[in-house]
Amino acid sequence: MGKHFLFLGAINGFLTVLLGAFGAHDLRGRISADLYTVFQTGVHYQGVHSLLLLIIGLLGLHHATAWLHRSGWLIQAGILLFSGSLYLLALTGTRTLGILTPVGGTVLLLGWLCLAVAARRISVT
């Protein structure tokens, strides 16, 4: 289980740097300042949650629990929904895509809660 989330964390980290560079060097000036801020918010949250996936992966190498597993998949889904919807909104200007953003945020919150449950249940010997 841990290896899967280490892999996902690394891929998301790679995409964070790639999309951040794309935004800074190619996107800025091509879209409005408001939409650029939306794009950067997506990059920020993807980066933070990439690190969280790495942490979940490391924990999973030693404490593979169902709650930790749920947490990792919820965080991955939340990244796709939250950051993905912000990227699409910024790139297309289609405001209706913004409806997915709070769904993604809720999924991220659920991932954090599952991690909290996993942390409470981990026994350290």
C-alpha cells in the first residue's frame, strides 16, 4: 500500500512543479489576474497534498491500515477534483466547472479525517 502512495505523491509533486512552471512562464499574461490566481491556488493545494501522499506512503510501509488506505485514495481524488477543477476553470474560463471545487475540498477534508483516525489507531511498539 505504501509504495502506491509514494508513487502518487511523487507523480503529483512532479506535476506541481511542471504546472507551476507552466503557469509562471507561459500562462501569466495570457489569462486574467483572477484566473491566474485560481490556477496558482490549484498548484498550491496540489503541492501540499503531494507531500501528504508521500507521508501516507511512508506510514503505509510500516502501518498498512484500512483508514490510511482510505485517506490516501481520498487525498488523491481530492487533488483531482479540487486542483483539477481549478486548472480547468483557469484555462477555459468556464465558471460552471467551479462546482467541482468544493466537492474536491470536501473530499480532501475527508482524507485528512481518515488520516486522523489512522493516526489514533496506530500502535507504536
